[in-house]
Amino acid sequence: MIVDRRDSLRRFGQFLAGSPLAPAQGQPGGGAPPSDRLAPVLELVNVPEFEAMAALVLPRERFEAIRGGARTSFDRMTFRQRLMVYAMDLDLTTRLFGHDMFAPIIVGPVARQGDLHPDGELATARGASAAKAVMVATRQSSRPLGEVVAASDEPVWYQVYADAGDLEDDAGRAVDAGCRAVCVTVGVSAEHRPAPTDWDAVARLAEAVDVPVVVKGIMSTGDAETALAAGAQGLVVSNHGSLAGGGETLAVDVLPAVADAVAGRAPVLVDGSFRRGTDILKGLALGATAVLVARPPMWGLAAYGADGVRTVVEILQTELARNMAASGRPKIDMIDRSLVRFDSG
């Protein structure tokens, strides 16, 4: 008998409903894989373990580009659980731009993935698709964009920088290749340096393409308002790996204020150091419609190709489902700000 993943989650909810052992705060990896050899992909039980595997297969300079992530803000948050909640109808489905995503987890943009694995973006597309996840391809793709789109059964978005000279034409070619949204990065140049934003260019892009334009790099309510005025149909709260937003300020720190200011006028997404299902649940509770994860799938890609990407995404999906059920929020629309408690210490 063939069982699809949504039915599997429903059964998982039934199991959790009767189990006193379901954790709500995330777990450290038990049975950690050896640190001196590449473990079989199915022996890895949480996403941080993939970082150690990537370190084994990549030259140091390439690994340094995708390692780490600031965790302080996530560690200050815990959950307020609701007990005795019916969890048999566990469902992660999230509608975004007309597409029903299996879960609110998107594989974020990373350039030149061929530096991490010979199959590069093709493997990422196959792995994300197998996990039923949207992928964001980049202008600096190692493989032709049309091939990347063709490798996925799920929507592929396209990421470009606002300071690109041929922004509208480039985005138009991506749409012609089958990309279902354009994610335009502001505040940082393609060389990963802080750069002023040409909001007129963003407005021209929004007029030029017939797919949603999502502005990535929002770190203030003012920028959120400006982006919406320029025609953005979605926002990504992101500090570009601390290149924007004031040094130690993380995207998740400003997410609640941005989500409150937008007030449902457009979906608000977020990225930055999301490593566990508990992190994703916190992001959703603070106002995000979905979470982008970029480095963790790249750890999986480097060590295991498409299978690694798929496994990373599926671990995050499963952890999110487990923690939703254990927290008494078995459906996405039940997740709200009251779930999260901030440590004052």
C-alpha cells in the first residue's frame, strides 16, 4: 500500500496524541555519527550532524562559507504548551502564492552550488522536490536555470540582486524558464557587500514580471513599507548573514515587528540560522508564513547530494510536526505569538 506523506503525518499525530514521551523543545542528537568518517545518510538524526559531515568532504575554504550560524536569539525562546489537545489531524500544509506547500519550509538561495557537489543545483532541485519543498535558484547558478526548473516537480523561485544591471531582463528570462516567483535581494550587492537599495528598480521589476516579486533583506518596518509600496507581493526578513541590520541583530529578532506592521497585507518569510524544527516553529509563531533554510541543505548536498538535501528537509519537516503536536498546535493556523516565551536572562 502506498502512503503519502500527509497521511503519514496524520498517523504520526495519532501516535503523538497517545504518547507521554513526545518532546516539545527539541532534542540534542542522540547516537551521534562518528566525526572522522562519512556516516550513511540515514544514520543522521538531526540537522546539525550534517554540518560535521560536510566538513569531512569539503576543502576548508568552501566549508567556511557555509558553516555556523548565530543561535543566541533562538536559545532565549521556549514554548508555552497547550495540553490535552487533539492532535490526530496534524497538518503542515501552507498556501503561498497559490501553491499548497507540504510544509512552510523553503530551500533558500545559495550561489555556485557546483563548488559543493558535482551535480550542484540539479541535486538540490531533486532533493527539495523529493521532500515536496520549494527551492530558490540563483543568478549565480552552476547549472542552466532551465535544467534546474525541469529537475523539480515543485515550484522553483529565482533570486537576483536589486543592483543587477539587467534586473528586469534577467528576471524575465527566469520566468520564461518556468520560475514561479522572483526573490530580489536588497541592501547587499552580488559581491556580498552592503549596498544602497534602488527602490525604483524594485518597482520596475514588479511591473515587468507576471509572477510574485518577493523582497529579501527586510530588517525594519520602514523597509517593509517601502517594499510594499514598490510592488512587493512578499517579504523575507533577512540580515544577509549579519551584513545588514546592525551587526548582532538577527532576522528573528525583528520578525515580530515586521509581521505586525505588514498586518497580513503580504506574506512575511524569514531566514537566518534556522537549524531545528523548534526554530521553525518559533519563526512561525513570531509571524512568518514560511521559513527559508539555506546552509543546512547545503551541508546535505555537499556530503550526500540529492539524498542529503532531501533528508535535511524531511528531518526539519518531521521535527516541526512533532513539536507542533507536542505544543498543542497540530495545524498551521493554530500557531500564534502566545506559543513563545522569551527568557529575560
